[in-house]
Amino acid sequence: MKIFKLFTSVFFLILWTSSLHAQWTGPKVKPKEKKEIRYGSLTPKNRSDTDMAAFRNYGLGQFIHWGLYAIPGNEWEGVSARNGAAASEWIRTWGGQTAPKNWKDIYDNLYKKFNPQTFDAKAWAQQAKYMGAKYMIFTTKHHDGFALWPTKFSNYNITKSPYKKDIVKEVVDAYTEEGIDVYLYFSVLEWNNSDYFSVEPKTEAEKKKYEKFLSYTKNQLLELLENYPKIKGFWFDGTWDQSWVKAYDFTYNLEKELREKHPGLIIGSRFRNDEFGKRHFDSNGDILGDYEQGWERKLPQAFEWLDGNDWDAVMTIPPNGWGYMKDWTGLYTKTTDDLLDMLMHTVSMNGNFVLNFGPDGNGLMHPEEDIIAKEVGDWMKVNSEAVYGVRHVDLPKSNYGYYTKKDQNLYLTVFNRPINNIIRLAIPKNSNEVPVTASILGGYESELVVKHSDIGLDLDKNTYYDILLPKEFSPERAFVIKMKMGMPISKSDKLMDAKM
């Protein structure tokens, strides 16, 4: 019977996980019947205020995962945790034969060694600005519960470390000074908090303890808003456990209070759920929060999958490395070209692309992260016009790269250059806007030749415009063709269609 119950629990867990991930691997399936929901979204879809407008125009952001897990760097005393822990910032969960004896106690005392002498928030912010980031997300507290600010509600915080200074303040101030908006990552889940429950509390004693935890969580969030009023929003994590899911009345009212305290606050879809346990999207399929927060190490393959929601994609450089990892050998690490492709994929669908960095225990970025930040920044200095404040273009998909649009300008970021140097664009025959002029951003001074090429394919709904690339133009990376759009000068000839 116990085996049967275990099998059933695992089976339903798999089903629940599969359904949760399905909404980010294909089109969202809306429920056929509408439910009456008391604990739905507190804000309208596609908010029109200035804060949300700024969010839509960011294009590129930076995520920084930093905490006690930076000290081990996903290994301990020469033994790698790759096969024992889910990811570097999850290393406290390391178990099995490879885990050091009393590993959790060792980890929980790492705060006594946290003293990043070379940490320089201003240097981080300057690097992010050069890279082209318009916003950043910073880990105030991960699942280990260690707070990087001097919270009054827990002794497990930065003041107990040798470093002592308020890291969150240093980061918020430095990035704000560089004109980069700051969002604070906050994990609800805390592994070493005795008042935390992963399952729904059942007994009165359990409920009392968890209520204490909820009060503590609320106090910390209100404290962050009070301490750092310049921030633009929260990025929540660790909200999947049934204890939090069942506390929907509390989380609904907490979101209300956070928004009242900080008008314009932006909160993603993973903060809470409705009374039926639906996370990210309520039981009617409507988004809970201001933007989709489920595009973690994944990208939509079709614009329609997004259902008109605002969204961002957060991406690592190693496969699943968020916090610092000393050893990247044997792992495919994304190249600058990979990341630029993902960036343009994202912004072409009205999203923001957020690149993660995991500094080491001294506050230094991984050397490969430094290289990527420099190379992305070099590219953005030339091509950012096609990234910031752009929108999706309703044109047939191009095999050359990605379209974006701003005002009367159409941009095509070319990753796949044709051998014949002819960029052939498919434009619907009934379109009132076609490419009139074309040029290359930053890399070639002369205007490009634009030709209308009516191929005459039977039953084809498109006509074609050719942009001729100069043979001598040979960039090392993707490049952007900027086109002015205008009325078509000539219409496609209508010859007799074949009868079939």
C-alpha cells in the first residue's frame, strides 16, 4: 500500500510538473469554462503606466546570482558537486556519497568566511552599462535564507559576516547612478528556517509556526521597499511549495500591500496563485502579475504562444549555472553569438533578454563572463537601435535572422548571410508598407540597393524585395539592416492564375 501511495504521489507530481512546463513549450490552452475567481490578478494585463512602459523598452538586462554559494563555487575541497547538487546556488542540497560529512552545517557556517574584499558594485554597474543592460535583477536572499542586507528580522544576514556592509544598498545605488533600473530577487523558500514548511501545515502547532514564517516574509519585503525605494520591482522565487500555494489569501493581500506601499511596483507572474492553486496564470488562463516569468532558460518559438503578455527571458551562460562555478570544463558555455541570437529572438517577440552572471566569493565575475560582457557591449554600441524600444513585426518569418520595428524603421538582424549577397524579403502583396531605402547600422556608409522582385509564384500571397549586400562588407558578427518603410512604388503584376 505504501509503495502504491508513493507511486501515485510521484505520478501526479510528474503530471503537475508536465502541465506547468507545457505552457512554456507551446501555445497556452485556455480553459473552456470560466470560473469565478476571488484571488486573481491585481493589475490589468499590459499596464499602460510609465514604469511598465519602461519595462517593455529595456531589451537587455542583467541577472546577478551572488551569495554564500559563491564561496564553494560548486565544489568543496577539490570534489565537484556537479553530480550531487542541482546547480551551484543549490549546493546546500548536496547529498550522497560525494557530499562532505556534515555538509549542511558546513554550508550554514560559510557566512563566517564571506568577506569579498575585491567586490566593487560600481565596477559591476559600469560593466553592465557598457554591455547595454537597461535593468538588472539582484539576489537579496536565495533559498539558503542568508540576507545580503542588514535585515532586522533575521540574524542570518550580512552584518554577521566579516564583510558587514549592506551589499544590497551598494548594488542599488551603483546601478541607479548608472541609469540602470534595479529589481530585487527574493526567495520565499528557506532551507534552514525552522518555521518554514514545504507541505501544507496541518496541525495547529504547524499552522502557528508557518504563520510566524509568513509574517517574517512580509516584514522582510516591506523592509526592502523601505530601505531601497529606488527599486522598480521584485523577482520572486521559491513559491512552488504547497505551504505557499495554500496561503493564497495571505499572498493576495501581501501583494496588495506591496503595491500600495510602492506605486508602480512591477511583480512577475510567479509570486502567487489563485484559490484553485493555479500559478503564473489563474484558472481562467489570465496572467497573475505584470509579466510572464516562466521563460527561464527557454524561448518561445512562436509569437502567438505569448498571448499578448509582457515577458522576459532569463538565461545562463553554462547550461544551468546561476551562481558561481569554478570549473566550466566539459560544459558547453554559450558564446557571444549564441547570446546575441537569443537576444534578438527575444526582442523580436516583444520580450526582454536577461543575461545571468555569477560572481565568485571575492566579487569578481568569471573571466568568460567578462569577455562576453565586453563582446555584447561592443555589438550593442553599433546595433542597439534594433534592440531598445522595438516591437514585433507581423511579417513572414525570415531565415536570415530576426525583424524588429520602431516607428517607420524596420530592422533585420542578419545571422545567416546568403552566399549570393541578396537578402530577399517576403512582403505580403496587400501591404501598404514596403522597404524603400536600406542601410547597414554602423558598418557601411553607402546606402544599399533595394529592388522589387516579383517572382510570380502561383497562389503566392507575398511579393519580394531584394536588398543587395556589398561583397566587400565582411563583419565578424551578426549585423543589422535598417530599412525605411513607405508606400509601394509598383504593384505586383496580376497574370492569369493556373487552373487546377
